[in-house]
Amino acid sequence: MNLMLSQFLRNEVEMLGMPSRRVLESPQGERVCINGEWKISFCSNNYLGLANHPAVNEAAIRAIKQYGAGSGAARLLSGSTTIHEELEHELAEFKGTEAAIVFSSGFVTNSGVIPALLRGEGNAIFSDELNHGSLVDGCRLSRAEKYIYHHGDMAHLEKLLRDAKDFTKRMLVTDTVFSMNGDIAPLTEIVQLCEQYDVFLMVDEAHATGILGKHGRGAVELLGLEGRVDIIMGTLGKALGSVGGYIAGSKELIAYLTQSHRPFLLTTSLPASCMAAALAGIRALQDNPGLRDKLWYNTNFFRNGLQELGFNTMNSKTPIVPVLIRDDELAERFGQRLYEEGVYVTKIGTPLVPAGTSRLRTIISAVHSEQVLKEALTVFESVGHELGII
């Protein structure tokens, strides 16, 4: 290896530390098996339990038997199947838009769509400071002038919009549910500002789809904003139980992205088995409203339990329930002790979140039983007292 590269890598690894990567020996569930030990899991985006739902599994198996294991080509070559087309049609119906298009991942969706829409000079993009990294990278890859507004601060956003009047195209991007905090964007106010200042809007519903709204269609549905959001992004790999990302919007938007989204043009498409699983996930979500009822019961039960113990769950309003620790080292110790006691939780520290806001991020699922949640709360209480957190 090149000596300069080798030295750089050693320095970076020493500074960043080696990542703690847990390897599962079981499907996603309320408990997962790691190194032969079963741990209560709060680390999965499998909100509704669809990643291991029988109907989803069976749909994937049938698709493999019909189409094979891989797609073999990009979508515009020979990588489109009838399942891809059926899924996109059903996604558009589910999201209440004219059309939809599927990409290989949520990250690829965001990082490709934004530069595709803001080609050339003279454009501006507005972004919440706590947006997901894929939105941040999409903004960076575009050549647009970037305006970052304080998290959820509509007065600051409006000032930026007023100050940036003279651009050819202006676009605003925001998560609807923020993945590190679990809070919800003030989307009604954002839509009103975008309409007032002639800015087109893209929302990331990755952590809202399947969770929010009467039918689980996301924050746009929850707030009655259908038809007022230009670009709706989501993922297939969270509540829907499969893998991939998508954009839902007008026929013109989808036609444009089909020809201009570079990862779509240049990436082998997801296999039909993944598309069939996502399609089964959408149908299971709609056919089993009790899954979302159970998810919200579990979320409120666990969040209330943490708060009663004295933990700070920040401003979470969703199944993403952070436990604020502030100190990086203490958060690391807390997560390790919980793991040793049988509870698997993700520690989130700098640079993913600002210094002084390190936390453990718990993600609640419909598959958690009340008994398991009570068991986890007991462990949180014991370790919290042990480390002087509560």
C-alpha cells in the first residue's frame, strides 16, 4: 500500500476508533441473536415488523422463483420487471400522486435527485440544519447556493427566503421525521412559506411512511397537505420491510428523473424479490391497521416509562425515542452496560450530533411485547442508577 495512504488511514482509524459492528444470527424481531446471545433490540427501523412478516417473505420467495436472484441490468436496459412497474404504480396510489419511481436505496435517492433538479448555476437550496446526511450530500453535490436554517425555526427560514429572491430556481428540502431526535418538522408552516415565496418543496418521509397519518402515508397525510408538496421521497427499507428508495410526484417529475438521475441510469436495479417484498409490505400495512396501533401503544408506553424514570427523551413525538446523555464517553458506557444486561441500543455521538448532545437512540417496533418493554425499562433503570444518569 502507498505509504502516504497507509499513514493517513492509521491516523484516521486511531482518531475515529474502530466501529462496533454487531453481526446478527437471526431475523429482525423484538430480540435478536448476536454471538449466540439474545438481546432485546431497539436498533432496527423495522417499525411494523414487516421485515420478517410471512406475507413479505413469501412474496420475495415467489419473485426469486419467477425472476431469479438478480436483475442483471440498470432499469433502462433490461433491469425492469413487471414487479418494478407494479410497485411504482402502487406507491403512487399509496402516496396520492400521479407517478413514482424506485431507486436502489434511500441515500441514493436523495443524493441523486437534488443535483438532478438543480443543475447549473443561479439556483438556491434551503435545508434544515438537522436533515439526514443523504439530503446534506445531495445539497453538496448540487451547484446551488446553500442556505441552512436553524432546526424547525420558521422565522429564520423566512428571513433566508426573503434574502434569496433573485435565483432562477429555489428548492427546500426537509425530513418530516428527524432520525436522531424523533421530532416532526413544522410542515404546514413550511408548505405555506414555500407557496408564499415560490419555492418548490421536497420532503423526506423515510421515518414517517407507515407511521404517521390515518393510513400510514406519512406526515403529508397527517397534516392534510396532499397535493401541496412537489416531491415526496421515502424508503422501502424501514416500515415497509424491504430495501430501496423512491420518489412520488407528478408524471413530469418522474419522467424527468428517469432520464436525469445518474444512479438510476448507471446502477443495476434492485432484484424483483426486493420489489415484491416491498409491494407485499405496502399491502400488509393497509390490510393490518392494528400493526400501527400496536406500534403507537408501544411507543407511548416505553417513552412514558423512560420519562417516569427520569430520563430526558428530548422532543420525540415518534417511535424514535432518544435518551439524552450529553457526554460521549458516558453514552458509550451506558450503551455497553445495557448491552451486557441484554438490551441492544445504538449510541449516537459526535460528529453525527452536535457536541454535548450525545444520546442513546431507541427505536420502538410493533413486534415488541409489553413484557419485553417492561424488562427493558427495568434494565434502563438499574444501569441508569449505576452510572448516575438518573
